[in-house]
Amino acid sequence: MQYSLIHEELEIPKNISVNLSNNKIVIKGPKAEVEKDFSFAKGIQMNLVGNKIIFESTFGTKQQKATLYSIKREIENIFVGVTKGYRYYLKIIFTHFPTSVKVVGNEVQITNLIGEKNIRRAKILQGVKVTVKGEDIIVEGADLEKVAQTAANIESTSKIKGFDRRVFSDGIYIYKKEVVGSEQ
């Protein structure tokens, strides 16, 4: 199925500045600056008109329509990120061996997970802040994609293979996601 014209508008909030060229967008807000490249989206034009971003696709396919709405939603998420920010909470769970977690440079190091001697390393993406407080790990940042990926890196690095998950529940798990400054 082809659509003759898909036209969507996204209003830019007052305290945010947007710079757009060749489907590459830089969004600056009070908390941070996020840069995204949407040049992969063939057949979708993005234009800045006044305080609105205009998305258009002529004779687009279902895939182009889905891509257009995905890009629009991602930019809306960036607006929230540069004004408020995103935060993920992870819990360190261990039964017998005390697992130790620390942040070193741009990675999270997990030691003594189920008594292992090796160090497991999870990458922290650029623009993301990771804090370890007791048995909690807090991952914060302006870009939802990077915050979520960093939290997923930590969770998947601590995954134990070859054991029954019902008995050996050791690991690090995401238990809460929130927009900073909003009550949930």
C-alpha cells in the first residue's frame, strides 16, 4: 500500500532550540544537548518551520510511514530528555557471595558474581551517568536510547548461564524507569 502524502507536525517547546540540516538534528535544552542522525530514513523530509518540525513523505510505503512516526516519537522523547532527563534503577541481587559493583572510567565492573574470579565489564555510553549506591545502581541521562542501552548492558553482563534461574537468582536487574522530576 502506498500513501500519497504523509504530513505530520511537531511543536517545539519554548525552552528548547533545534538545529536541523539534512535529517541530522541537534536539540539543546536546559539540561543537555542531544544530536541524532536520521539520514537513514530515505523518502522522509524533515523541515524546520517557525517553532515546528514538519515531517513529510510523498508516495511512501507502510515502512516509510512507520519510520516517520518512529522518528517523530524519538524526537518527542529527546524533548523530554533535554528538559527533565531519564533515570533507570537496577538492583544488585546475590544470595551467598557478595557481588561488588564499581564504575571505572566508561565501564561498570562486576566482581565476585556467584563467586567468579573474573571481572565482568559493561559499557557506559557517552552522555550517561552511572552511580552505585549500596545495592542500587542508578543510570541517568538525557538520551532515552543511551540510558536504556547502558542499563541493558549492565543487566545482560550480569546474566548467569547454565544455572536454574529459579534457584540462582544472582545478578543485576532493572526494576524501575522514570522521567526525572515526574512523580510516578
